[in-house]
Amino acid sequence: MTGNGNPVGAYEYKFYSDEDQADQNAYLNFEGVDSCIYLWLNGEFVGYSSVSHVTHEFDISDYIQSGENLLQALVFKWSAGSYLEDQDKFRMSGIFRDVYILYRPETHIVDYVINHELNDSLDKAEIQVDLEWNEEAEKSIIDSAIIEVVNPRNDELIKEFSFERVSKTGGIFDKDKLDWVNAQFLRNQDINVLREEASEELIKAGLITEDFAKENKEYMEVLIDTLKDNISLMTELPEKARFIFEELPLADETKEFLEGDNAENAKVLANAIEEELASVDEITLDYAKTFMKSIQKKTGIKGKNLYMPVRAMISFSVHGPEMDRILYLLGKEKIFKRLDKFK
């Protein structure tokens, strides 16, 4: 199921429990779920868990019943765990390892800690085992023990050990990979959600108003669809979109297409663009797709000598989104204003 940009898988499974297991505690285990799971048993919500490559264990003792049981689960592709784990892998979401029930007696161990201390000659060790019992366990149960271990072969073990065999590589946090994950998430997000998030960022940056965002939903959708491939975080959008709303200084690589020997070429193109735009009431996406061909026919200018100067004059850069999108997003008035200095 999709709809909000976060695909979700719905699972349903019926199983039977014997009456002779009713006096034991039941624990449902999922050995691998990517990236998070919401679980119901017999219509009752059992719990939530994330972290995809470890076992998720749910205590279902209060929910399981003798006879038929209905197990239901929702598994989401994206969760906080997606970013906290950020494993370098294909995002094949779902239940991808074994699912089973462990039946344990009413009194049982739930956790343990083992500590040891070697003597100076490394031939003896004290091992302490601390046990944690479930809540139903009697308090009188011994929860720790100390064992003395004698190793007659310590010399052989010491000989085998070497610090050269210990890895010295520390953990690596790769921001580029995290940015890539973020970018993939944005590209696959629902356009309505993206529009709302983009509007918030652009309003915060002072580039648009709340009224503009509400009254120009289609425009906002085209804007985010045009620029989303160039950002990893929505907070980067205002800087990428700034050329649409504000006039920016020309970069050095841009100036070469508009000044010196190319100044006359830029002037011819500016006049041709103004003449062409004067023939329409507004720039639609369909019209924008044929615009550059019309300018090419009017001027006879082609290729790099056509596209680079036009981009530079109206967007202040020779690189960027598709020209038809730029024309639509800028509109006639802004384009006229930006061309004035080159005519």
C-alpha cells in the first residue's frame, strides 16, 4: 500500500495454539523486519518495534488464546530506524527472516551478564555470571555465581595472541551515503506532502507568502518536481530556488556568454525572446516546451550559442533544470525584467 510516500506492507496470518501451552509464557519473535513493524494479535495492539537486522520479540502471553489466533502486522519502508541504521544495502522492505513463537516456563531467565577477571600470571580467571529473571520468578532464586577457571595451556594461548591481528579501523559515518538516502526518499515522496514541506521552507526563507502557496498549488508542485533531484534535504530548497524569486549576480562562467564578442548575440536573443513572449498571455508548460525552437527559428542561432546565453540571461547560470520548467516558473514579467539589461 502507498499513498503518503511511505510504502507499507500489510500481513495477516492464522495459527493455532494448543491448550497444554496455556500455562507457559509465549513470546513472538521476528528475526528480521525492515524497517519497522506494528503488531496486532486477535484484534489487540501488541506493540511496535524498529531496527531491521535484530530480533524483535513481543510478549504475547496476554493476547494468545487456545485454538485459532489471528496475527496482523503493518511494516513500513521508512522509519527513524532507516536513518539511524543507514545500512549500505538495497531497500528490500518487509519481513525477511523467520517468524516463530517461543514458549517459556513461568519462571525463566530473560537476560544474563558474564564478567571475568584474570590473575597476573594469566593462568586463572574468575568468571561471574549474573542472571536476570522474569517478573514472576521467586526472589530467593540465586541470580549470580562465581566460578574459578584454571587454564593449564595459558602459554599456548598467549603465544597465539597478537595485537597485529586486532582491527584498528574505527567506525565510519558516511554523510554522502546518508544524503543519498535522503535524496531517494524525497524523490519517492508523495507530491502533496512535498508541496506542503516545500512551501514551509520557502515561506521561512521569505521567498513566498502563505497566500501564494495556497493559491498556486500547481505552480508549487512544478517547482518541487523541478528541483527535488538537486537536493538531499528540504532545507536546501530555498537556495536552489532563489534564482526563481530573486535576481542574483552572474557567475564568471556565465559572463563569457553575455559579454565581449558574445554581447551582440545576447542582444539578438533578448529581443527575439521579448517579441515571442509578447504574442502569448502567459507561459504554460505546453507552450514552454516549444519556446526554444521558436527562438531558434527567429534567430537562426543553435546549440550552445542559443541555450547558454538564454539560460544565463534569465536564470543567472549556464547550468540548471530543464529550460521549459525555468520559463514556466519565472513567467513573462520576470523574464522581461531580466532581459532589459541585455537589449
